[in-house]
Amino acid sequence: MLDRFERYAFAALCSVNFFTSCLLFSAVSREQRAPYMDEIFHIPQAQKYCQGRFNEWDPMITTLPGLYLVSVGVIKPVVWLADYSGTILCSAAMLRFINLLFNCGNLYILYLIICRLHLKDKSRTAGRRVLSALTLSTFPVLYFFTFLYYTDAGSTFFTLFTYLMCLYGCHKASALLGICAILFRQTNIIWVAFCAGSVVAQKLDEAWRVEQLKKKDEKTPSQIPLAISGVKRVARFLLEYLSTPTNIKTVILSTWPYGVVGFGFFTFVVLNNGIVVGDRTTTVPQKLLEFRYFILPYLLYRVHVPLPSLHRLLLEFGLYTAVNAATLYIFIYKTFHWPDSTAVQRFMW
């Protein structure tokens, strides 16, 4: 009964979230019809793909074409089934709508990850799991780019999906989704490596637990002291584990899909003479990273934190809602002009 209530509550929240996002999406698209900022590169490139011109590439774009391929893969079947025609099908608004779908996907994937990681005491955490997923999906930096044609929403979706499959032990599917994530943003290879590391850590943890059970039977202290002796004990365990062919075989059989992805990415970097595609002269390393590069580290950290109380989650959700409302209001209505240009400029993350 409770599981059914949780499913209904989550479905209702998904519907409300999508309806609210559609209203905000309409407001943003109405005020900013033309491509803005990085969209001046992404949208024309996606439109070329919509026209079947896959051999044309804007050298100003430095990421792989995952976003454009997914956009065409979603829009073209709709065009064919509905027998539509016209330029509106790959307009800025239609392409931006793809990220609205990714927003719904992020909410669902976050919910599944939280359910997987927080299995204990399900009867008392149902509401907190649902609200936690909704709160994280509205994380301001991520939610803002839902309404523009950027790679953030899709990159987050496929990376979270990669980790979800890793948690369920579907490592081949996880590696395949990792390739999709890399096609959105090359730096997502880090999260593929993270999944591989998680698998290795899980195998080590299982072996360590077995070892501790043996120590317990032998009445040997099982806790590791925070001293040199503790470090030696861990080092001895790792050496014994890695010197056993059976253990090595187990690790390799579990992580080889990620290894294939890593080898493929290494080959790409060698052949491409770097991680960046397009015009490298326009890509200058900066000491200060953009806020949106911290989206995935934050989300993956938060899903592992014990679920906060309902009161704290409501407070956090209220804070995120206020920040989202403020940033979107400023973006839509508080425009400005540079002294040397008449073009309308907007504040954004």
C-alpha cells in the first residue's frame, strides 16, 4: 500500500514538475526567441543535422555531437509519424524542448539512484526519497540550463544513468551509457572511471568483510587502528588480494566494459591530438571554472548523503525554488546592453 502511494506521489510530482517547467520554458522562449550565448553555435549545428548534413561541423564547437544526434533522433521520428514539415521542427524552441525532456529524465534517474542507495527503513523514508529527488533535479545551476540548448541537462542525464546501471551491476549497459555521456561532454570519461573504481571498491569491500569474519572467528581485532600498523594491515590485505589470480579475474570480468571505453577514449585523444574537437585556438584554459562544471560532483555527492529530515528537505527545496525564480526572472526581464553593442544581453549562470 505504501509503495503504491509512493509511486502515485512520485508520478504526481513528475507531472507538476513538467507542467511548471513547460510554463517557464514558454516564458523563456517567448522573451528570447533567437539563439543566445553558446546557442549561436549549438542550434545551427543541430539544424544542419536535422537537414541530414552530418559532414558539416562548426569548428567553434569543442564538444562531441551527442546533443545534436539525440535531438535528431527524437525530432525526426516525430516528424515522420505526424507528417509534419517546415522549419519550426528544428527551431530554437523545439531544440530547447529536448532539454525539458532531459529534466524529466534526470528527476526519474535521481529517484531511482536514491531508492537504490537508501534501501533501509523504506516505510519511513518514502516521502523523503521523493522530495530529495525533486529537490536535486531543481538544483539551480542545472535547472536553469533546462531552458536553453546547452549540453548540461543531457550530459547529467546520461552520466547519472551510467551510474545507476553500475549500481545495479549492469556494467555493459553502464559502459554503453558512459559512451553516450562522453558524446555530450568529453570530461565525462572521469565518471566512467568513477564507475569502474566503484566496482573495484565494492569487490575489495566484499573481500575485506570476508577477511574480517575470519579474524572474528580467530578472535583477532577486526577494527583498523589509525596508526602505522593499520596502514600496514590494509597494505598487506591489498597485496594478498591482488596476488590472487581468482580475485584479479573477478575484477577484470566486472570492469572490462569500462576498460574498453577507456581504451577507446585514449585512442580518440591520440588520433585527435587532444581532448578538444574543433578550433583549439578558441579554447583557452581558465583558472576559474564555471558553476555548471560542479553539477555532477554535487549531485553524486548528495545522493550518497543520508536522507535529511523532511523539514530540512522542504527548506532546501524552498531555497532552490527561490533561487530558480530569481535567476529566471533576472534572465527574462532584467536585460542590459554593452556600451559598444545594441544587442540585448542577459544575466545567466
